[in-house]
Amino acid sequence: MKVLVAVKRVIDYNVKVRVKPDNTGVDLANVKMAMNPFCEIAVEEAVRLKEKGIASEIVAVTIGPKVTQEQLRTALALGADRAIQVETDEEVQSLDAAKMLKAVVDKEEPNLVIMGKQSIDTDNNQTGQMLAQLAGMPQGTFASEVDVEGEKVKVTREIDGGLLTVSLNLPAVVTTDLRLNEPRYASLPNIMKAKKKPLETVSPADLGVEAAPRLKTLKVEEPQPRQPGIKVESVEELVDKLKNEAKVI
């Protein structure tokens, strides 16, 4: 079984994000970049499927400028067999990303596509669902458990009311949630081996897709600082502050 894993390059989650002085976007100069945490979970799940003897090949794919090869090499070090980079310096929004991934799916014909439920930079939570629709594949989103059984995959999803388990016919698209697994660290020997694993570079034009942003960012601002909370001595004091100071009752 071939598994396709989509990964994305984002600002490392430990880094404090800075807004550009002109408010046109986020400052990326000299900022540590990393693989999107949800994508790390997707790679880990694919590797575990291979360790169980279910998956025979793992293909990692990413979209972005040349520097995104760093995240592909990380995926290769974690256990992916080969990688594909869709190289573009243009802004790629969710629908364009889904179209490019659909073209890769058509070419590679994977049995299972695993990807993070969202990226921590835009938090759109759209690409997986759009890819499933474009490719005509069933989808299991917010997965906290994935169990492949023959030609089906059972996905336990995290929903507002608890957990929901769905059974999907393969090929299918699965998007990962935080509690699916704990990603491993790449060992130094595997990092060295990853340098020799095949990495193919294609352009959006090669895939027959044109990146055309449909949304325009007008302004980016930092959130207003939150005021510190206070303690009250009684319910009566709480009600008085909610009524007279916060004016919410």
C-alpha cells in the first residue's frame, strides 16, 4: 500500500511571531522554520503503518519555495521513502494547494493520503477536505485513531460531543489531530541517509495548476494584550463587577 503524506513549512511553534512594521504580514526574516506539528503527526502515522507491514511505500510531498526541501528531508529522515516538492515562490492558498495535491494524487495513485488537519500559520483547516472533494475520495478528519483493515480504513474522529468512528473505502484522505500519536525524533544516522533518498522537484505548471490567490490580506495586527484577572471575595462582589464594571449582565 502506498501512502502519500503532505507536509508544510511553518514558523517553529516555539518562536514568538512578529508582525512587520508596515502591517503587511508576518516577519519571516531570520526566523526558525519547521515542519507543521500536525504534519509531523501525519508522517509519524504513515511510518507506523509501514512498521506494521501495512504500508509498503511512503511518499512525502510539500508545496513552496526551494527552502521547503528542508522539511522534506526531515520527513525522509523520519521514515519516508521518497519526496516530491512542488516548487513555487507564489503565495499558495488552500484551494490551490488542494489542486496541486490532487494532481500529485493522480500521478502517484496512493491508497491513503494522510495530512495534518490544519497548519499553525493560517489555521484554515480546509486543504484536506478540499482535496477529498476534488479527488472524489472519502475523508476522515480530526483523526485520533487510524486502523487500516484490508480495503477499508476505520478513523476515530474527535468531535464536539466526543468520538465518532467512520469506516472509509480506500483510497481515502485522513487528516490528523493532536492525540493520534507522539511524533518521534529523527536520529543522526537517518538524517544522513535522508540526504541520499530521492527528492523530485516539479512546478505547478508541470501539474497543470496555476497558483492564483483568491483572498487578499489587507492588514495584519498583533492581538490586543489581555488585562490581568482579579480575585473577588464573594459572589456578591463578582455580580457587582460583572454588572457595573464589565457590564455583561
